[in-house]
Amino acid sequence: MLNNQDFTHNRAGFLGGSDIGAILGVSKYRSAMDVWLEKTGKKVDTKDSFALRFGSFAESFIADEYALLNGEHVVEYPGGLAHPGHSFCIGHIDRFVLNQKDQPLFNNYGTLNAKKLLECKTANHYSQSEWGEPGTDAIPLPYLCQCLWYLGITNLPEIDVAVLLGGSDLRVYTITRDIELEKLLFEKAVFFWTEHVKKDIPPKPESINDCQALFRQASIGKSIEANRETIALIKQLKSIELQVQADEEQMEAIKQTLMETMADAEVLTYLGRPVITWKAPKPSYRVDTKRLSLDHPELVRAYQHSVINSRRFVVKDLPNDLWQENIVCEEAF
């Protein structure tokens, strides 16, 4: 029997369909680090945009059009459904497709009467290439993971994805259940929840943005000494930066490694000299209104609040003596 209740008020208490793509590293918009920060209460995701609001607004229209075009009976269920074996794996499903009109969604035993699921999506015209031929399962990978997540939770055989492309092109795709992929997906989710969320251990950063988020708060005045391998990385980074066509991906990878090495330290030194600083700029202050500063300048400070800025990662130009062969390990290259 499915555990069906309202899970919407505490996103930190469960993993949802929109989280699994990020955990698996296939989302363009979120990383496993973002999910970990949210689930451990270190970061509250308050993202809002026109696209998100439009997607929420258009959901009912897309569901109604899908039902009209396909002769189906759909029903909305606002609560969440929990996986029978993993209570922290939750699905908030857009619509359920019923065999008969006015059929109850659950029978007396708590089993779903639906024959399949429906997910409603919106996408702009420029993302059209990410969607394959209608009627196939060729949809963006994060959405595919989300669909498999919902099928695993509900134990239903298939899910239709109705997407409104560019505001005028409605397409329908069908995803059938894949037990092997589903098993792998939930294994990854369980590992992430038990080993990272429950133990409060962050996953490995995947990008500079992850490092900025994980090590957002520096230990003021903390300094660590670099080893020769780290100095070799810095030298490699400087060399790449001087190239006419610098390898941006390689530079990003080196910077990420250096950030992971520094963690919460503000300064990386070598032979006692600073080689990298990673500090937040001095806090800036904002006044709530311009009129306050004009009419009551003496009250400005009472309406100011500190703004925490991102730490600034600066690789310094080193003196030539630090690059001497008896100091730096050239063999690292």
C-alpha cells in the first residue's frame, strides 16, 4: 500500500523526483551539492522566475489538452506518494490517468486505480533539439530520471510526458518502466541519503560553483601551507592562462582542485609567502530606500544590513625564486 500524504511543506525531509537528476549529475540547473545543502538545511532554495511561474500556471492547461487529444480521464492528487521500501523517496506527480471517468484514485486497500501517470512540462523553442520524435521516450535525461522515479514509487507500467514547446507545440512522449535502471536509480538515492544527508557529509564538489557553495564561510585569518604538488598545479594554471586560446575546462578543473585543497582557509602559502587568497570582500551595506538617506541621514545606519559576498579566488604572481627547479617539482608535468 502506498503512503500518500502531504510532503510539500518540508522539502528537506525527503528526496523528490526533481532531485534525482541532480544527484546523478545529469541536471544543468542543480548539482548533488545543491541537493545536499538543501536537505541538510544549509541552504534554502527560493528560486523564482517567469519560466517557473509559467510552468506552474500552464500545468492544468497541458493536462486538459492531453486529456482532450487522447480521450483520457486524468485526475490531480495534490499530496505526495512514498516509495514502499524507502519512506524518504517521495513523488509529487502532476496527474494520474484513469481507466474510467469519476473512478476513485485509490481503492479500499490503498492501491492506485490509475493505469498510468502524466507529467506536464513547458520548454522554450530553443530547447526543441533536446526532445526527440513525439511518441518515443526521447526526452531530456533529467526528466527521464524523474519519470523512472515516479514509476518506481507507484509500481505502474508507464508514464506519458506532455510538453508544450514554445507555447504552441504540444507533444506527448511515453516512458515505460525499466526495472534495471530503476533499481540503479534508487540505489544511488539511498546511498546519497544515508551516506551524505543523514551523516551530514557533503558529496564531492563537481564544479567551482559547488566549491563556492560548500566553502562559502571562510575561517577568518586561516592560512595553510601548500606542498610542491599544489604549487605545480598553480604553475600549470598560470601557464594555461597565458595561452592565446586557453583551455577553460582544464583551468576550471585546476581551480576546483585548489579550492578543495584550501577548503575554509583564506590564504594558501608556500615557503611562508601567499600564493592564493580566497576571501570574501568586505561586507557592503544597503539602505532600504533612497528617500530615507535623503530625509533622515542620521537614521541610515539603523536601516543597513550586512551582505555576505562570495569569496574571491585570487592566484598571485609568484616571485621567480619560487619557480626554481630546487623548489618546484617539474616532474609533476
